[in-house]
Amino acid sequence: MNKLTTENFEVSTQAIKPDYQGTSTEAIQYHYDDGNDFFQLWLDNTMAYTCALWEPGEGYEALETAQIRKLDFHINQAKAKGAKRVLDIGCGWGPLLKRLVEVHGVEKAVGLTLSKAQAELVQSWKNSRIESYWENWADHDPEEPYDAILAIEVLEHVAQVGLSEAEKVKAYRHFFECCHQWLKPGSCLSLQTIVYENMRPENFNEFLTTEVFPESDHANLAELVKASQRLFEIVTIRNDRLDYELTCKAWLARLKANRTAAVNLVGSEVVARYEKYLKFCIIGFHTGNINLARIMMRRIDKPCK
């Protein structure tokens, strides 16, 4: 087992390997490996598959601008600009990795994903400053600590439907313990995640948890606060649920505009499933049954016992 070391920092990663490691590779690939060409039809050029950050008055045509704004927001929140090493947990098709090295001067950007299609796409860039691993975050074992960590909509895959509140907190705690051990002292974690608001987990739509994102569930803020106690200081938090409503509307409009091509790629049943899923999400974020939390956390370097 490797150790993370810097001149004034040494911590073993040995003691935090519980049996439960979140959503399985098979469940992730069920959704994300429907084909890069399919997702390219209705995502924007960044291939960011997470909530964008919109300005008032912007319409669907500003999707790519809003996604780039979101990338820069999290990079700035994590104080990653000009850093030596930055980790992106759940890197998707790599928009953050590319932005980190091409615009923000990061020497090495490391991405983790359980989607083989996503990992292969990033690896195909053959950029020496970007590393992408087809790997569960719970198995990650870096030889050097990171200056910043970004986790954009990955907590949805840390706990699954059916776990008790205590079990979910334990799963999130393991995630935060890993991030704490991987980070240099004083460094930051910027995360974005869907959270339950005016809704009980047991009332969440079964279609979404079985046919769209199997094995995945959302947290509520109380669970995340409890799981991160004495590991991270919560510095900022904002709720941008209406940004996600608009993001899903933009995706749905683009999917409908390219429906014939999408059906030719993946079939009408898959396309109908995505249309239904996006409509459910639009309703959930519009009503406030689910929210979108963007949270910046600072590592507590000397946690009390």
C-alpha cells in the first residue's frame, strides 16, 4: 500500500476500505455506455453531463457557455488554478480535466470513472498532462497528494436505494475520509450533487432508480454535513435547482431536435427512456422536491477525535 507524502505531510491510506464501495461498474456502464455518439447528439461540445451554471436571461442556446461557467466555478472554488495535481472524481468525458490543463495551468489532472467508454475517450487524447483511470474512487491509491479535488455529481453513486440513513452516512463518510487523506493540508474539495429536499427517499420515482440510474440514490444535506464532520469545514453552499431545471430542458430540446439520429444509434426504446427521465427531472427541480447543491469544503488538517 502506497503512502501519500509531502515534505510536511504523511498519511497512510490503509484503514478505510469497507466492503461497500457504491454503485457497481455494471450499473454505471448500463447508463453511461449507451454510446459516446449518442450523448454527443444532445449534450454540448464540452460533453459536460451535469448541471450547468446559468446567468439570468440565458436561453437554451447558451448551454455550452453555462457549462464552461460551471467548470470554472468549481475550479475556482477548489482553488485549483495553477496547481500541481488535481483529482476529478467521476470525470465523465473529461471536460473538467481539459479545462484544468488548457485554461487554468494545472500540471497534472487525474480523472476517475467507472464508464469504460468515458475513460477510453479521455485516454484517446494522449495528453501527457491528463490521466484517466477506469477505476472505482474507493480503490484509488495515489502516490502523491492532490492540491484540490473536484467531485461533480458523483455522490449520487456513493450510496444506493435501500440503505438506511446510518448506512448512507457511513458510505458518504468513507468518501470524505478518502478525499481528506488524498488532499494536501489546507486544500479544498468542491462538489456538486443532487439532494433530496421536500421529498422522502422512499417516494423517489422507481423508474429513475431502476431503468435510468440503477443502484444510485441521492443524499440530503443533513447526511452530508454529518458525514463530513471533523474532516471538512463547509465554506460555501448554494442551491441551484432552477439551473438544473433549465439544463434538463436544454438537453431535452436538443435530444428532440436530433431524435431521428438518436433512434438510429440506440433505438426508439432507449431514446424514449431518456426523454421520460429528463421530463421527470425537470418536474423534480421545478417543484423543489430535489435540489442541486454546490458545496465548497476546506480540509480540516487536525481533526479532533
